[in-house]
Amino acid sequence: MMHYVTGDATAPQGQGPSVIVHVCNDIGAWGAGFVLAISAKWSEPETQYRAWHKEGGSVPFELGATQIVAVEKNLWVANMIGQHKIKPRDGVPPVRYEAIKQCLNTVAIFAKEQKASVHMPRIGCGLAGGTWAEIGPIVEKTLVAQGVDVYVYDLPK
């Protein structure tokens, strides 16, 4: 089920294990948007993302790849590479919907294994330039359709 809530996506609502997901770029840049809220609470997602970009890992650093980082007991942050570079090019925003779909499929597998819910802002709709009209259905098809509870957060006005 998809739940729309008002609050902070870095403070998951509900009970049990949780995965916080967000969209990263494919050039190793970290420093604007939702990542600032993540870094304000935990250093590990940024540290591991930067190391992944610089040194590689078991999963190649590329569009569609996901890195899941433990930040607390039963709480993970999923660094999902779903944005190409950081600025629009020839009128095309950085968001890559197919890459986000791949990432969310990876998150679905992990969330089901951990019996975790998934928490997110409206991913890909800020600096990446995407629309929730495109991303919402991807979330439905990749997570909700597989029985994963999803919480989508909007900050209070």
C-alpha cells in the first residue's frame, strides 16, 4: 500500500524495519537536495556513496545501481543512481525513469527480505527534474505490487 504522509522522510513513521530511498546522480556529486537531510543525521550514506564512486564495489557505479547502507538497527538508506549528471541538457532533465525502476526493483527484493517498509520524499522530482506523475506509477509497479508498504513524505507547508 502507498501512504502519503506529512513529515520528514529521514524519520520513518510506523513500526518495524525501514528503508529510506533517494535518488543520486551518476557523477559522484553529493551536496544538494534531500542528501543534505540524510547527511545531517548519518555520515555513512555519503561516505559509502563517495567511496563507491571513487573505488567501485561489488555493484558497478552506474545508472540503475543501488547501494544499501545500514545507518541504525533495522534502518537502511538506499543510494539509488537514477539521475544522469546534475543539470538538464538540451531540455532533458537529469532524471532517468528506467534507472529509477531498476533501483526500486533492487530495493523491493531487499525490503521483502528484511520485512521492511520503504520511505521516501517524492524521489526524482526535485533537482533531478522528474514528475510524480511518472515516478508514482513506477513506485506502484516495483514496490507496492510486490507487497511492500511505501510511505511518501511531503514536508509540512
